[in-house]
Amino acid sequence: QVQLVQSGPEVKKPGASVRISCKASGITFSTYYMHWVRQAPGEGLAWMGIINPRGGSANYAQRFQGRITLARDTATSTFYMDLSSLNFDDTAVYYCAAVVAGREQQGFDYWGQGSLVTVSS
Amino acid sequence: IQLTQSPSSLSASVGDRVTITCRASQGIRTYLAWYQQKPGKAPKLLISAASTLQSGVPSRFSGSGSGTDFTLTISSLQPEDFATYYCQQLNSYPSGTFGQGTKVEIK
């Protein structure tokens, strides 16, 4: 079955950067897109960006432009989300979410378990 | 595109019929999904294309609407349905804005 396994919790200082990984299994690498979504404590869901694993092209939400970079390693079916210049408001659970090609506008089918990033001085 | 869910929270009893609405700031055709999220867990896709129930989702869940107004209905609330529900618009894909959520609590 499809599994998205994310990296563990991180604690970072303001101004630092964080990298979160998301390893996909049970799904053919070329047949889906990977989104990233975050959820601040007690808050709702915020879409951050998408990466196409086939060519590596990415689109980002305007609010994160300049601070976010999405990447992938085709050899290991692993996706990465880098977020720089962290501030306290970036404390959140970060999710990767896969969308099957052909179902792009149907919703996010598969989700990772989430990775907690805490920004603290 | 902004999505506004109402109510933000509700209290209901097992067996109740529950309705949650999601209003879009502009027309999104039927590019709307509904998710269920339980504490400490990732969201789970319940409904796509406004009304298509995902495989394995109980038939007591249903969705309707098009354009700007959408509804998620739980026909007979079960103990495992107490959770937070989110709508998401995909008309402006790949961007997928979410509503602010509706928390369904036990009365």
C-alpha cells in the first residue's frame, strides 16, 4: 500500500533553516505529484507548494516564496522541503501529501504522518 | 480564492444529522474536496469533486454543491466521526486553499 514516511521532529532557532524528508513507497514515482501542507498549533491547513517528481519543477504559495525549496531524489523516492529564515510563526506540523496523476483536482489522496518543527530561542 | 466554513464548531449527539457548509469567494465549479482530521493525525480525504465518496468512506457521509456553495452531511453521527472537517478548493490547482475547519464535538 502507499506509504509516505516523514522525518522526525526538529527544534530550530529563529533565522535557521530546516529540511524535512518524505519517503514514498507503494506508488510508482512517475505517477504522482507531491504537495506540502503545514498546520500551526490549533490552526487550519495551509498549502505550501508542489513538486513534479518527473522533472523536479515546483510551484510555491506566494506567502512562502523566497524561503521554500522543494526537491526530490528519484533514486530513493524521497522528497525534501527546505524552509529558511525560520521565525516563531513557522512552528507547525508539516505534511507531505501525494496526488495521483490524472486526479490532480480531486484532492490529496495520501498523506505523511507529519513532522513537527518547533522554532524556539 | 477564500473558503469560509460554517459553523466553526458544533456539538452533536450520536445519531444526529450534521451539516457543514463551505462557501467559496468565487465560483470553483465542483473542484472541492472534504477531509476529516482527528487529533494528532493527518487529514483523510473523504469526498472529491464535491460529491464523490472515496473508497472505504461510510455512506453516511455525503457532499453536494457547485459554484460557490457546498455542503458536507453526516446522516447519522457515529462516535468515530467526532473530528475536525476541512473543505479544500482545487479550482486554482496546484494551489489548494483550505477552509478554516469545523470541529464536531460530542454534546
